[in-house]
Amino acid sequence: MVDYTIHDLPPDDRPREKLEQNGPEYLSDSELLALVIRSGIKGKNVLEVTREILRDLDLNNLSNSTLQELQSYRGIGKVKAGQILAVFELGKRFARDELATGEKIFSLDDVLGHLNPEMRSLEREELRALHLNNANELIHEETIFYGTLNEVQIQPREIAKSCLKHNSGGIILAHNHPGGKSDPSEADINVTERLMSTLSNLGITLIDHVIVGKHEETSLKREGYLGG
């Protein structure tokens, strides 16, 4: 079986040559994706493969896909699926770093304004940490843990290590419930109380732990689990 590569395309359709001549901003979404996966399959060139994917998925859904979902497309194996997800993850991390510098967060609305709508659309649970300095300025944002469809494991020791690494004065945690409801589970409450104690011993404030549902959110601080 012969895979059709970018070099098998007519010269005017080769994304790499277009990029070299004009820059990446002149390439279509399918052409950019073709540069990532590089080759097609027998009977279908790489641009046909990427156009098929983008007919089904917009960029937001593509960026939140899983390896298994991407591998359902002919011509996309585990390696190519991983390459696609890696590119999107780098873009997300860059965007977070760009947004982080100096942004002030004082309220639940500020937290939600920063995290939404992306967190509402995630298919799996994630735990995000917003690291703040003593002036409530956002100094770093990161995804600390990735979960499954219905749970994420929160390890207080790992979160404490991250706070020390970034010299955080305070931290806001947020995780999503893809199922829709934002009601905290008993495990959510217990681990939040443990984490508050762990961080307090280090002189770091757990400012809030926010649970984001599809159409609602719950602040554990507002619910009284953080002492105020």
C-alpha cells in the first residue's frame, strides 16, 4: 500500500511551498493540518484526508478530540492523532500564558470570565490552577491533572509543589463536570478541605475551588467550604 504524501500533490496545492512563499497565515485550515500529518492513504491524498476530518469537526471540536476519536478516520493512526493533539495543546498553553500576565482576579465572575467557554465544552474532566500573587494578579495558569469522562484525581502534594514552583501567594482551582451538573461530590469537598490545610501550612491561600458544569457553576468558597 502506497501512502500519498505532500510531494505527490500538484505544485500549486503543496502546503509547504505555499508556507515558504507566503507564510502560514495564507494557508487554509486543511492545508495547515496537512502539514502536521504529512501523508494520506492509498487512493486519497493528504488534503483529502484533512478535508474529510474538518467536514465533521470544527477547530474547537478537533482540539478537544481524543486519540480514539481521531483514529476513527482512515489515514489517521496513533502517531498522527498524537501529532494533531500535540499541536493544539501547544497552542492552548501559549494562549494561556499570553492571557495570564497581570490579569487581576477578584471574584467568581473573573474566574469564569477567564476559563469559559472553553471549560464548559471539554469532554473529559480537567483540573486547572490559577496561580495568583499577593496583588491578585494572575501569574500562571496550568492544567495540573487530566481525568476521565467523569472524574479527575486531585493530589494535594502535587498542587503544593506547583504553588512553590511558581511562588504563588494564592491559588484558585477549577475543574469541570462534563455530565452537566456542578454539584460538588463528597470527594470534591474532602480533597478541598485537605488541600486548604496543606497549603495553609505553607503560607499559601486556597482562594476558591470552582466546579464548572455545562450551564452552571459552583464555588466551594461561596458554599462555605473554605471558611468564608
